[in-house]
Amino acid sequence: MKYLLLLLLVGYVVWRWRAGQRARTVPPRPAGPVQTEPIAMVACAGCGLHVPITQAVTAGAQYFCSASHREAAGV
Ligand SMILES: [Zn+2]
């Protein structure tokens, strides 16, 4: 009977230890405001790739995915 109690005690300790390990491995939420506004996407005039307008390279009224595509278009 005392071995059963000892086994239950060891099992309880292991279960509590593993629950503590899991709680520590949960990644923290990212700090800062969460972006809720959608970003407009534009198509590259050179290859057609859609990129966020904030990362697009502009030349006049045209958008490009990179400076090399803008130069390849001769703009
Ligand atoms: Zn492109």
C-alpha cells in the first residue's frame, strides 16, 4: 500500500513539473500594436508580381517590385 502512495506522489510531482515546463515554453505575445489596416497591393509593371505599396519601387505612375525591374523597364 505504501508503494502505491509513493507511486501516486511521484506521478503527481512529475505531472506538476511537466505542466510547469509547458507553461514556460508558451511564446509571449508580440509587443506593440497589432496592425489591423490592410495594405494596398500593386502589381510590378515588369514581372506582374504583387507587392505591398509600401515596399514597391515607383517610377512615375508605375510600380515595380525592385529597382532592377525598374531599370530593366528603362524608366
Ligand atoms: Zn518585378
